[in-house]
Amino acid sequence: MTLAMAWVVATIVFMALHMVPGDPAELLLSTSGAMPDPATVQELREKLGLDRPLLIQYGQFLAGLARGDLGASLIDDYPVIQEIGLRLPRTLELILAGTLIALVVGVPSGVYAAVHRGGAFDRVASWVTALLLAVPVFVVGTLLVLLLAQTLRLMPAGGFVPLTQDPAQHFKLLALPAVAIAKGLAAVLFRMTRAATLDALAHDYVRTARAKGLSPKRVLVVHVLRNALNPVVTVLGLQMGTLLGGTVLVEYVFNWPGLSTPLLRAVEGRDYPMVVGIILTISVLFLLINLLVELLHAAIDPRVQHA
């Protein structure tokens, strides 16, 4: 199923890019602003294989995918798979850091707000999450840079240092983009956790557990959270698509050298192999995350295994 979905995504992206007006060969030769010579354009088109029929190009593209070969960039002739291999770990690190922050902030605060429903924390947190959901991620990223980096000078504004070179500086540079990535997911997880916890608290098995004399903490951990986490995990998997999309903007704002750098350059230059390769990689990531979510469901609720 995952392979079939990946093929569908790759086909859609490939065809969509080839239907966009403009000639990549002309774009590559027009760096100086002057119109290139038609003969030179045709020569480059033949070199890049752009003069072949679309179905031939598509067949060659699929054959390359079957071999694990995504081709070479039309801009600098660098292998796409190597570029993705270099950039992907940095994007994954940013996504993982943002997800961990969102989980640590969103889930416990959602449980606390549900247990203390109607209290001051519940009201303030609900208002704050509504605000976070309304503000775009690139706005949050820009505000973090202006406030914490340029005004208070507490954190670096952006950039990248390899973990092996300077671990402390690496995590300092990771902190702000990870927080920017986490803001929307944390708000969604808070709301979902709060709603799921309130729903679980209203069930008969919770009242029965309390009647048996179980401590409030044991009732919450054993009976409430186990049943409340299932919808939270589902929402987490569904939100990964939004998180992956937001990562591109955050990497750009904070100059984090992940997949966004070659993707934006490839889109601007009509670099078909690079665009298809990166979007296909992101799509496969999303599919794998959803597969992981299904496995987590089975671990949390054994009834899923028998469904």
C-alpha cells in the first residue's frame, strides 16, 4: 500500500511539473538576463533529455525509481539521492525536536486542563492555543528571531553547526526553529488531549474504579489516559502532514539547511528531478509515520490487533 501511494504521488508530481509553462533549459541559460540562443537551448534540452516524449521521460523516471536512482539535478548535475541524503537528517532532526516539544507541552497540559476543567489554567490555556492556531508558523518564527535573537540576544538568530563540531551551539541553533515547528502541533495536542480526557472521565468504568477506592492518580493513569491516548495518537499522525509542510517555511526563516533549501531552489529553476525526489521523500515519510501510528494504536489498545 505504501509503495502504491508513493508511486501515485511521484506520478502526480512528475506530470504536474511537466505541465507548468516554461522551459527549464531556457531558465538555466537565462541567468544573465539575456535571451539564450535557440540552438544552445536545443542542445541543452537534448543533453538533459527534455526533448524526448513525455511518456519516454516518465518511463525512464520510473525505471530510475526502481533502481533507487532519482537522477541528477538539472541545475548543478549533482545526484538527487546524495543531496537528499545530506539534507534529510537535518530535517528529520528538526521534526523530531518539534514533535517532542509539542508532546511534552501539549499532552500534560491537556490532561491537567481536563482534570481542572473550568479553572484558571484551563481558560488561559484554551485562549493561548486558539491564538497559536491562528498565527501562521512563519510569523511565529519571525517573532522568535526578533524577540529572543535580535532584541534580547538570548539565542542565535539562525544557521547551522554540525553536532560533532559543537554540540552546545548545535542545540542552541536548533531550539528556536523547533519551538516554531512545535507551536501548532502543541496547540492541537492540547485540545485533543483535553477533549479525550474529559470524555474518558465521563465513562462508567472511571466511576466504578473510584467506587472501588482506587486513588485519583491510579484512576487517571491506568483507566483515563490509556483510553484517552488513542485519539491523541491519531491526531498526531494526521498532523504530521502539516508539520512537514511547516518545516519548509521554518527552515527558510532560520536558515536551517534541510530539504527546504534545495526544494525552493529547484522549484524556482524548474529542476524536475530534485523537486520530484524531495516531494517523494516527504510523501514516503508521511506514509511511514502513519504506519507507525497504526503500530502505536495496537500497542496502546490491544483491541486494535483483533480488529
